[in-house]
Amino acid sequence: MSKNSIETLLWSIALPGFGQLLNQKYIKGITLILLELLINIQANLNIAILLSFQGDILSSIKETNYQWLMFYPCLYFFSMWDAFKDAGGGKSPFSFLPFVFAAYLVTIGIIYSAKITIFGVLFGPVFLPMVLVLPGVFIGLIVKRALIFLIK
């Protein structure tokens, strides 16, 4: 993993499209930024984040447009993967799997975020998906290793 691929990955975590701009993929970067803004605004994501961080999870759930928010994880993790790959990362087989599984689990987290409690705590549409990122990455890494093992 090169220093440049990690840098672009981190910029893509900050905002989808930033890593592409760093990689000089301007049309792709601007497109991803515009898509992020569209989904963010339509899903009321910033309001949901604000209310969640203020501890008002029920209001966050009411304000969230789930039909739009469900697009966000795929855009977010694709943007990270694409910037990482374009910067020279992800050369090993199946290195996209941690990104894919994280996007999948985060989407599932969004779907059930208004109902699932963990130890009696309702995490809502912001925190439950965030909690599921690491399990998604770890499952992706395990599946990647298993597939590489099976191929050899």
C-alpha cells in the first residue's frame, strides 16, 4: 500500500470525490461530489447527523428520508475504493471486498436503524451504520483471505 493510496483513501473518507480530485480524475471527482450533495440533501443527512450528535435519535429518525439515505453507503464506499485503486492501492486479488461488505452492512444498518437496539440503546440512522463499518471491513477481509486460500 503506497503512501499516496492511503492519502487518497483518507480524503475520500472526508468527502466522496475528494480522492478522485487528488488523483486528477476531475470529471469523476466532481460527479461524485455532486452525487454526494444530492443524496445528502435529499436524505436530510446533515440534519440527522446534527440531531443524532445532540442525542435526539427519535427526531433524527423522523427527519431522515430512508429511500435516499440507502444510496449513500454504496456511493461512499465506491468512492473510497475507486480513489484507493486509482492511486495504486488494491493490487492484491479481491481487495475490493472489505469496501463491498462495509457498504452492504452499512446499508442493512440504515434499513433497520429505526428498530434495532443494542443493549437497549437505539442508535438510529447515523450511529448504527457507523457501528457496522468495522464488522463489514473485517468480514470482507476474512472472505478475501478465504477466497485467496481456495484459489491457491
